[in-house]
Amino acid sequence: MRADQIKNRKDKIIYRLYEILPGFLSWGVLLGSIVLSFIQPVWVAIFIICFDVYWLIKVLYLAVYLLVSYRRLKKNEKEAWLEKCKKLRSTDRPKFEEIYHLVIIPMVFEDIEIVRQTFQALVCANYPKDKMIVVLATEERAGILAEKVASLISAEFGDKFYHFQITKHPDNIVGELKGKGSNETWAAKEIKKFIDERGLSYESVITSVFDVDTCVHPEYFGVLTYKFLTVEDHLHASYQPVPMFFNNLWDSPALMRIVAMSTTFWMLMEQGRPEKLYTFSSHSMNFKTLTEIGFWETDVVSEDSRIFWQCFNYYNGNYRCEPLLIPVYMDTVLAGTFWQSVVNQYKQQRRWAYGAENIPYVLTRFSKNKKIPFFKKLDHGFWVVEGMFSWATNSIIIFLAGWMPLFVGGEAFSKSLLAQNLPYVTQVLMTMAMLGMVVSATLSMFLLPPRPKRYRQHKILFMLLQWALLPISTICLGAFPALDAQTRLMFGKYMGFWVTEKARKHDKSKI
């Protein structure tokens, strides 16, 4: 939904104000700190010191969650989850033997090797394949190329699962946005016919939607099934793995590797505090839940996070995201040249940051739905706004805006005790906050996939030294694309779903 699609004038104005909100807050703080540095440098200096203290506390706080989640993830990887599932007995939910896994894999112009690797990971998963329903969701607009890839995949893997099906999402459906959500919804509705024909219980079907480059960990379906069969209120939950962009990590430029690792670490932190965890990229949920809320919305860019808020509103706040603490492996951004990789990374981050479109959706539904507890609205509403605001502003404030009073504050301020101590205080606080980067750099070495033989051992050292680029990546490939996305939303320049170009070594394709 967008403001220009709302007919009621009052609702349209309110929704439009909420669309403006994230950009207004981000630009307001950034421009305000610049303007006030000229006229009230003391205020800005105090704000910067307070913000640095807040940032230090936040970094230390998140570092603890990162370490705890890492330990749990490594433990989960070693567990025999299938055997644990077989021992479960419950009277209030389906038996393990009755569970089916529906896997939807949307694709557009992907090369056969990328799709093949995804299916090979499914086949290698430690889970009965006769309990897996797999849908390769193609796009009509992809033409003969997609048909050829789908045909090859069908010939190679079609007989490996309980059921394999190819769907073709029609082009130019009125009201739809050309993106992942519309393709997924078409595929889900098509496979629903098969599920109905076989008489399968919706509650017994766990649905996973994966990006086409997603390679599951061998224990993924075991962990997912165990969680589904053991957590309370299992139907009112989505199940979120940890995305690790490792498929081509060694081949990607250092800046792209930093962005990829940072995203992985952020998701690890969020898994340690599930009350703030929302669906992202590849995720799972029950088919009964999916049908009740009407599948994914077909006119949004950020369908992966929107599905959570659809469920949260439909079930009046009785919905959550359960952390799986098991990885799924995806591609790091990589193109034919370094600069094209940078451009593609920027556009991908901008598309992710366009999740700011959820803010007006969430806030308007919170105002209309009186059944959601007030404090739940307040908590989730705050964090969804704060997350987008922090994404667009924090790194700029830390690395750039903090020095503005010293440069433009005037002679009187420069001679003050506060001005003389500001660089020292900032340096001390930021040096202490570097602990977070040290923790991330160290963990990254333990998480690295095996080094390809084509690279010499000294590249491992570069994998460690690349973290010096963190300030550049967080500003240029984090804050700037987030500001870009929020500014477009603020001025009503609505984005479409940009398809990220990716490549493997000596192999190029679009995803």
C-alpha cells in the first residue's frame, strides 16, 4: 500500500505523513546538527558526547548478544536434530511423521549453476525428501531462459522430492509490483491446489521461502521442525535462520565482504533478543497461517519483513519471530568489475532500507486495531522507527557530524574547555567502542568458509585487515543508501523491486 492508492482523504493524509516521518527524522537530526554547530556549538558538542556514550553502551550490549548467539549457533550445527524430532510425542499438534516441508524458490534470470547449487543443498539436507514439496517459481517475463533453467532443474532434481512443481508467474498483473512477493504468492496459490488434492492438513505443512541463491545448512529442516513441534503457540510464529553471505565470499571485494559480514552479525545479534527479531530474506512459517493472512502482499518491495507485520496485525499482536540459530548460505554482492560491485551493493542496501515503507503500514494499522495491547504497539512502533533512523544516521553522526562544532563553532567555542576536551573524550569513547569491531573481526575468522585453492594463505590476513574499511562501508554502503531510500519515500518517489546482479567466479548471472 502507498499513500497515492488510498481513496479516503483523511487516511491518505495520515499515511502520507507516516511516509515522510523516517526521512524527516533522519534529515532533521543530520541537518540540525550542522546548523546548530554554527549557532549553538555547545549544544551539539554535548549531544555528540552523550551520543558517543550511548553508542559505546549499545556496542558492548550487542557484542554480548553476538557472542552468545554465535556459541548457540555452533552448538546447533552439531546436534542431530532429525533424531531429536523422531523422539517427540505431542497430543496438541501434528506428529513428526505428519509434517511436510513446502519450499518455494522464486527465480527470474538466474544461471543454471546458481539454481543447481541451491537444489543440491536441499538434496543433501538431513531430512526425508519424501516429506518435501519444492516449487521453483519462475517469471513469465524471464522468457525462454527461465524455461530452460527450470527444465534442466526438473530433469535433474524433479524425482528427488515428494513433489516438485514449476510455476510461472504471469507478467503485468494489474495492481502488482514486479518483485519477489508477487511471484511467491502466485506460487503458493498454485501449490495450494496440490496440497488440497492430496488432503494434507495446512497445519502440518511448514512453508519456507528462499532466495534462489540460498543453500540450506544440512540440519536446517531438522531445527525448523523441532522448533515448530516444541515452541508454544507454534502457529503464531515465523521462523528465522541466520543469513550468511558466504557462497562467493572469497571472490568478492573487501567492501562487499564487510557489508555481508556486518549483515550476518546483525542478524546473529537479533537472534539473541527475539523480541526485536523480524523476518528477513529467507524465512519459514506455517501454511495455515500463510493462507489465513492472504499470502504475501504483491505490491511492496520489502515483502520479507512485511509478512511479519501482516501476521502481527491479523492476529492482534499475538505473533512473533522465533530464532532458529542455524545458517542459510547466500551470495555476497559481486559483479564483473569492482565499481559495478559497489554500485550493485549500494542498490541492494537501498532496496533493503526501503523497508521504511513498513513504518506507515505498521503505524496506521496500530492506530486502527484496538485489539493489539497498547504497550505492544508502543514497543514495536518505537523499534521499527528507531531501526530505520539508526541505519541512516548513526555512522554519519559518529564519524562525521561529531567534528562539526570544532570546525565551524567559532573562535569563542574553540577556546572553551569543552572544545579542547571534545576530541579527547570522543577518541576515548570511540576507542572503547572499537571492541565491537574487534569482536566482529575475530568471529569472522571462525565463520569463514574454507579457502578456495586458487587463493594463497596470505589472503586470510586480508580477511582480517579488511575490517579497517568498516567506517567507509557503514557510511557509503549503509547510511547513504538508507538516506536515499527514506528520501525517495518522503517525496513520494516510490521504488520498485530492483533485482540484484550477482556473479560467481567465472560465472555471471542476475538474482
